[in-house]
Amino acid sequence: MSFLRNQNSSQRGFSAVEFLIASVVFGILITGITSAYISIRKSYRIARQLNEMYTVLSACPEIDRALEFNSLSSTSNCYPNNKFRVENNAGGYISYAPTLTVTDTASISVSDPLHTTPDSKVVDITVRYPKETTVPPLELRMLITRNGVGQL
């Protein structure tokens, strides 16, 4: 009979030490999985923002190419595709406002390599994410001559 009691008492369940170790390991696993999820979510959000900004930025030169050289200025329209639906069906849109700066090559700094290009304009386009974020702005610089466009 004593043999049966010893066998039953050793199979009662986890000891306090085993339970404590299992709890610590489980906590570490949950913390790691949560950190990985948050990191992946943040990377996805930044990639989406950069993709939207790039879409707006790449559409701006197409608009400017259609303009006549003499009418190209910093007030030229650069808003062809700047509205994107907010993610997760939250409703609403995010709109980007690109900054377009047109400078005659004769007016830019002498140290700028484009200064020596005659009868041309430099177009600098910057697109920023409209909300506070760590995503840097995307920039595009183009040289527009009377004969065509060259991206830099």
C-alpha cells in the first residue's frame, strides 16, 4: 500500500519551481512575439507611407513635362495623384502636398554643377508625409531645358 501512495503523490502535478520556470519562459516568449509584431507593423506602415509618397513624387514630372518651358514655375500644378484611402477601413483619406520649386539655372549657386547649363530650369520636388512621423521626405531634382527633361 505504501508503494501506491508514493507513486500517486509524485504525480500530483507541477511543483512550484516548475510552475515558476514555465511562467518565466512563457512571459519571455510572449514579450518576444509582441515585440516582433510591433516591429513588423511599424516597418509596414513606413513602407506604405514611402510608397504613397513615391507615387505622388513620380507623377509630378509627368505633369511638368506637359507644361510649356516658359510657363513652368513654382506655382505649377503637381497634384495629380495625391489622395490615398486610410488603411484598415478607418474612413477618410490622406492627402500629400508636394513642394515644387523651379529655379532658373542662372540663379542657382555657382557651386551647383547645373549652374553652367544654359537656358534651363531646375525643378526640385519634395513630398512629405502629412502627419508627424519619422519618415524622411522624398525628393526629386530635374533639369528642364527647352529641348526636354533630364532627371538627376
